[in-house]
Amino acid sequence: MTRPFFPAIDHVHMAHALRLAAKGLYTTQPNPRVGCVIARGDTVLGTGWHPRAGQPHAEVFALREAGESARGATAYVTLEPCAHHGRTPPCADALIAAGVGRVVVAVEDPFPKVDGAGIAKLRDAGIDVQVGLMHEAARDLNIGFFSRIERQRPWVRVKLAMSLDGRTALANGESKWITGEAARADVQRLRARSSAILSASGTVLGDDPRLTVRLPGDEAFVPPMRVIVDRLLRTPAGAHVLDDAAPTWLLHAADTPVPAHLKGVRRDTIRTDGDGLDLAAVMHWLARHDVNEVHVEAGPTLCGALLAAGLADELVIYIAPILLGHTGRPLLNLPPLDDMTTRWKLRTMDRRQVGDDMRLTLRPAA
């Protein structure tokens, strides 16, 4: 699709709108993160961003700030304005009523109740609408939302931490701490942007993790739900994931007896695939529960299985400047390869220093 030409000032205002949208990184799920700038030439008349599901959308806040000056101005929106009544009225109607003369949209909304209808409504009202400015940046900001709507499964981000020699723990399972304090704080932000944190019963039994978000000060976030792949319902009484710090679901096989201490816990059944649960079915379950981005913190078995099944969209690996030796536990359990042509190929999306550790962000090569 050919994108229209946009002058430099359009890029300035859309970049501003994207920065505004990113303010909702930890709070908008399951809704997308959206920002809006209303401007006339170089002059910004109003700005807004969507803070939380159920609250007004970005366009409404920007129009309130702009007031009557919005008439004839340009609205820059990072996602196609909605055209349907949900928890809030249609934003396309609000833009039309305000009399804006032009709307620049970064990316179309794939949600079936929008999906071009917002753009069509604006154009039918005589408003000049241009689409595609900073398209990739807008999609990436809402990568999980697009994944859930277009693929019917969330964006799966697998977090791993390892030594220089590729070990995640000592042979006895001890792993606290491989990485430094800065890396561990960085992980909290990956958790905070997710709708769910996924782990396995083996991790619960071995490490008893809390799988909650801890951000500094009073920084707002919506607590992601904790989802434990637990085919045989081995999660013990008193496990931290059963506390009330965040909602928890246990996913298990249909024929697994339910222990007394788990009868009051949120549970659901997933079909099995060999010795484990069908991970593709787990992903569809997450999507049905409005999960956009899932953050995986688990051992080499679940993490390796997700990669081998083609369900890991992104790996975030923290590499500590330490050595644990050849008896340490591996990063991933993957099927053996017959030759190098079948190796898993990854693309490096980002590399950066986090304290004393290196963080690599990788995605499977197409």
C-alpha cells in the first residue's frame, strides 16, 4: 500500500502523539495505547492520551483542551478513531462535532467494530483523512493488541537471564541472583506492560516466585494476571502465586483431580498434547481473556517448548558477566538438531547495557 507524503510538521506532531500514547504503556490493557495531538501548523492546541479502559479516549481529552480552536485544525491520532459505542461514545463522532478539518492517522484499527469504519465516517463527513504516518512505530507500541486481534493470540515475550556460558542456575537450582539490581528492576517494567505473566508449575515448586509487579514510588499500572501451566495441579498450598496480590489462573488437563486447597482458585482446562498442555490452545485461551502481551518467566522446558512451537515472538535475554560452569542448568530445552540448516535463527532487535548486564531483544527470523 502506498503511503501519502507527509510534511515535516506532521512528523513532529505524530511523534508527540506517540509519546503521549506511551504514557498508557502500563495502564490501558486490554485497550490499545493511543495518543492524540490537535494542532494548527506549528501550534499545538490540545493533547490527550488514553489512560485506562473505561475512561475517555485520547481524542476526547485533546478536544477538551483545544476547545473551539479545534475547528478547522488537524488531529493527529496514533490509532484509527473508534466508530462504535463501547464503554465510551465514538471518537469519530467527537472529531466531526468539533469541526476538525483534517485527521492524520498512524495506523488502522483491526478491531472488527472499527476496522476502517472510523476513517470512513470521518471522510463521509467531509474531513480530509490521511493514513500511514509513522505506521510501524504505532503498530509496535500496540504489538500485543494487533497480535490478539489479527492472530487470535497474544504477543509472547520470553524473559531469560543467563551467565556468559549460557547457564541459568547452578546444578542444584540456585539462581539468586544471576543478574544485577538494575536488570531486575528493568524486568519489572516488562512485567508491568503485560496483561499476563505466564509460568509453569515446575517454576512455582522450585522457586516459589511472586510474579507480581514492583515499580518505584506511586507509578500506576494494572496488575497483570498470573497464569500457571499446571497440567497435574501441583501448585502447593501457600504458594505465593495463590496470594491476593494479583489474579491467578491455573490451567490444567481435564482429567486431573482437583486438590482441596485449589478448589477455590480460578482454574480452567486445556486440551493436552503429548505429556503437556497444548500451548497453542493456551495462547488462544489467553486471547479470549483479553491478553495482549504475555510475559513468560519459566524454566527451560516451557520456554524451550514455546520457541520450538513457534509461539515465542520475542526473547529478552539478560546476560550477566559471570560464569557458572558446564554443570549449570541450560537456557532452553530444545529438540536435537540433525544439521545446522535446521538451527533456530534469531534477529537482534535491540542491545543495551543495563547496569553490569547486557540485554538482548531478539525475534525469530522470518
